[in-house]
Amino acid sequence: MEMSAIILAAGKGTRMKSDMPKCAHTIIDKPMLEYVIDSLKALKIQNIVAVVGYGKEKLMEAVGDKVLYAIQEEQLGTGHAVMQAKSFLQGKEGITIIAIGDMPFIKKETLYSLIINHMQERADLTVLTVDHPQPYGYGRIYRNDKNQVVRIIEEKDCTKEQTDITEINASVYAVDNKLLFDSLDLIKNDNTQKEYYLTDIVDIFIQKGYRVNGYRANDYKELSGINNKLQLMEMECDLQKKIIEKHLLSGVTIHSPYTVVIGKDVMIESGVVINANTQIIGKSEIYKDAVIGPNSMINNSIIKARAIIESSIVVDSVIEENETITPFSNIRNKKIH
């Protein structure tokens, strides 16, 4: 079955207090949008369209050619954003995943489970949901007495009773691609914001007799978006802690770990020693018994077994086995001859 994806990444993110588009903000060593792309590509989804708008040039430069781009010139709501992908995906068979670019830590396993549940239930639309201990600000999932999703109620439209609902809309969907684009034109903007809300697609699908399903995920933190610099910092710290722990448990020695930065895509073999105030980012590879740092930065480089890097910068380079890089070196584009 053909799989496609749309990532909504057109917003400015006014609460970020920045001229940079929200989804271009960096987490460790790459823009948050790229984390979502990575999760989708891990599922072998090839048709990925990122809908960009505010500051689109900066975001497109940061992400490059990893995705196709649809432009939302005016930010007229999430439904309107999805409409911008029409020229790329309309008429395609199969399932489309709709995700959001400011949810960088959504796991490929969660997306895979969403797709499998969608197929097992023979659904036309599946809404990803999660129980949230602090649901304020999120759309609530309203189910009928048969436990079927019948509506997504935005926070501002909730009654007092409905605000007590803890199951929220994660703003991620699996949907039949043809039915999606056949239905988008039915979304209206008769609301106070004069915007086209993608959540209205639930009502539209139900009215048409299509099967709407809700799949409940387990981890609300994984499905939390980023709206300001404080949340950006907190999520970056959480991710860095998990990365450090993974390498420690695999046999890497990390001294003063709270001063060390390691990117998500870095490979480090057991026996490596990483000293204080060291950054290892990009698609770097560090091999057995190498010693890195202190006060060093490795970016997109290969450090072979038993090499030693002391207080130096190594970028886009290969350091050979048993080679020692003496302090205050700045090595760039050193490849194997």
C-alpha cells in the first residue's frame, strides 16, 4: 500500500518570541522539523510534503531536499494548510499520515502502531489521541456510548463538563488519501478565527458514512508540542538525557555528562571515553577505545579506534586509528587519501 505524509510547519510560533519560524528552531544539532521527517522516513514513507509558510526560506534552507514543499502563503488554519499539498498528493491511492512539525519526539513506533490500527480497524480516518494530565489548551476527544470518536472539541468551545475530558487530540492522523482530498473543500471557516480547521474533517467523514477511529497512544510527553523557548529547552534536556543514558548503558564512558552534548544520529562504540565540555554532533562515528576531549567538538566526522582528540575541533573529517590530535587543532575536510 502506498504511504504518503503531510507535515504542517507553516506557523510563526509567536510565543517563541523569534523571527525564525518555529519548526526551524534547533534541538541539539538539527531543526525540530527534521526529527519528524526522520520518524516518517524510518517507516519508508517516500512522499513527504512539508507545508511551510512564515519564514519558509529559512526552514527550507535548514531542512534541504529531504522533503517536498508546499507553500501556505496565508496562515488560514490547519485545514487550509493540508489543502496546499493537493497538487502533490491528490488522486493517490493509499494512506496519508498528517503530522505536525513542532512535535519532534514522536516515535516511528507510535506512527507504525497508528497505521497498523488504522488498517486493522478498516478505518477511513484514524485520530491519534492520548490521555494528558494537563489537557488545558488541547482539543478534547468526544466519544459516544460505543466508545467511537464522534467529534473533536476545541478548548474554547468546551462546556465545563467537557473540559474534564483528559483524552486529547494529538493533531496526528492516518487517513485515506483520496477521501481526504475529496472532503477538504467541505471544511468551512464560519468560526471566530475565520480559519479552516482540519478537526472538522471528523464531522465531515461521519456525515458521509466513512469510518472514523481513535487510536490512543501511551506517552503524552512524546506527543507534546513546543510552543515557547522554555518548552524547547525542557524537551532538549529530556532528549539529551536519554541519549547520554543510552551511550552509558552501551559501554561508553562519559565524564561530567552534564557538560557533554551528543546528537541523536551519532554512533559511538563501547570503550570510547568522552571527557568534559565535549560536543559530538551530526552523523559522527566514534570507534572503540577512542578518547574525545576535554573541550572538543566533533561534527560529521569519523574518529577511528584508539584515536585521541584533545581540546580540538574536527569537522567533516576522518581521523585514523591511533592518531592523536594535539590541543587547539582545527581540522576540517580531512579525508582518507
